[in-house]
Amino acid sequence: MPERTEQEPEQPTPAQPRPNPIFRQPATVEACQADYAAGADIRQEMARQEARRR
């Protein structure tokens, strides 16, 4: 019986990690204030849910 000489399937190469956009932006007071303000509704809803549990 002849020996099989099939090639093994090619292994995928690991993907290059994508740069993180958060690290590219400087942490400024203005950016932090805007981020905090954007989450106000979420914090308010979480506080409401927490108050219902008590």
C-alpha cells in the first residue's frame, strides 16, 4: 500500500492585535467630565434599582 503524502491543513496565523483607541486619547479633565456626564442616566437607573431592593 503506498504511503499517503497529504499535506496537513495550514494553521491560521494569529491575528494582529488592533490598537486600543482608549490608549491613544489623552486623559484630560474635560474628557473625564464628559464621560462622567454621559453615564449620569445609567448611574441614576442603577440607584433606582438598588433602592427597590432595600
